[in-house]
Amino acid sequence: MDDDLDVQNGPNEPASGEDLLVLPAEDAHPTPRRKIALHTASGIRRELARLYRDARSGLVQTSDATRLGYLLDLLRKCLETSELERRLQTLELTLAARNRGAHDNKPRPSRFKAI
């Protein structure tokens, strides 16, 4: 049997416990997740500002901050488009109601014949 092989561990794993690097489990001490208000422009702005501060302080790698910032900008654009769509729909409904009302208020021809 080859000395580098340990029957229990397999060919790619070290034979002794000395060579093992033990990492803490990712969820050993989970950090509480904050609720991020991404349904408003001000919430997105606050999250962008937090992301900027975290990147400047080194808590977040700048490459990750760039990606997350891009996604936040996409969310902002979607929010903006949805808001403009809602406003346009309201204007269209208001104009349609006014136009119907204008047609309803036209003077109607008299049923009586002029003499």
C-alpha cells in the first residue's frame, strides 16, 4: 500500500490530522440580516451609501461593491420605470374620463322644431 494513501480518507486527502486545516462553519455565528428597504428610492440610496462606506473601509471588496452597486442601480431604474408607468396610467385614465365627460356635456339637439 502507498504511504500517501489512507484507506479511510481516499487518494486526495491527507493521511494525518496534522495536515488538515479546520475552518469554522459558516453558520457557527450567523450575523443577523438587516431588512433592506429596496422598494423606495430613498431605501436604495441608503443601501448604496452603506455599500460605499463598507467598500471604503475595506469591509466589502471593491469588485463586490461594484457588482452590488450595479444591481442596486438596476433596481432603482425598475422602480423609476414602475413609478412613471403608474403616473402615466393615472394621467391616461384622467384624460379619458374628462373626454367622456366633455362628450356627455355637449348641448343636445332640441326635440322641438323651431317655428
